[in-house]
Amino acid sequence: MEILAFGREQHGIEFKGPGTKSSLLAKVVRAVLSMANKRDGGMVIIGIDEDSNGQPVPTGLSASELATWSYDDFADSLSRYADPNVSFDLDILEYQASKFIIINVNEFDDIPILCKKDHSHILREGACYIRTRRKPETSEIPSQSEMRDLLDLATVKALRKYFSTAHTAGLELSVAANRETDYDKFDAQLGDLWKNK
């Protein structure tokens, strides 16, 4: 698992220790929500503990813990907290004879993902979780610049959707900066006229 070579979490990767779905649900949901609000999404890896120095240790999940993590069950649980729903894949990875859960989270489709329900002081209804700029951690939006980044991403997605819908409807749109105006055409014709004299 090359990810562990970095010796720490990264902006698009969050580690969670071993445990059952019920014991880790709120923490994993929080991490998934933040990855969904990140450009290009991210990954949550379950089964990585920390040593006394805070370094990751690939402990893995026991067979009984692993049995609690199924795609359908987790998707059902996640849908109770995510608005709108989050697109993700859940896989089992074997590394050094231990098994881990890998949740690959896709970037939101149209609008940022909000938390729609409280859970044990970890999740807050109405919160928008992101991966912060200052260090790779999940947090509610801590600053106006990070809020602007998220709004910019949502705006780009809305524009792409608008252009796609317009194209499907048979409208051809172009960027005004690249379009030749009537004045440009007139000036070009005048230029040709003056050149011919």
C-alpha cells in the first residue's frame, strides 16, 4: 500500500482505525462527506491505526469487523446523513495478510454535500465538511477562502450543466471573448477597402 509510504494522511486520503461499521459510522460518514466536497473526491481507508508517535500502522480489520462493512449497508447508512446522496465505491484490499476497507468517494455532482442529521457530537445537521487547506483533516468550513473554493467548484459544475443542456436543446453557445463582433467584421472590411485604394 504505497499510500503508507508518505507516513501520514494526505489531502485526498483519510485513515480510520479498525472497527465495526456501528462503532466508526459517524467518523467515516464525516470523512466521506468531506471527500465528496473536494475537487476530484478522495479516499477513506479503514483499518489503519496510529502508534504513540502518530504514525500510521496498517493494523487491518478482523473478520468480524470486516463482515459489518458491505456497500449496500454503508450506502443506506450514509444516505441518512448526506444531502444530496454521495457517489462512492467500497472495496476490500489485502495488504501484508491484513484486510482493509477502501472507500473511494466521488466529487459531488451538482451542489456541495451537507450533513442532514446530528450524530453523537461528531456530525452536525446543516454542516458542510471539507478537507482543510492548512493540514489534511476533515472540518466544517473554517474560512471564507475555503467557502469560496467550494462555491467556485459548484459554479463551474452549474455552467457545464447549463452548456450541456443548451447543446442538447440545439443551442450553440460560444464564449463572447472568442466571438467576432459586427464591429470587428466592419473594421476588417474597412481595412480591406483602404488597402485597395
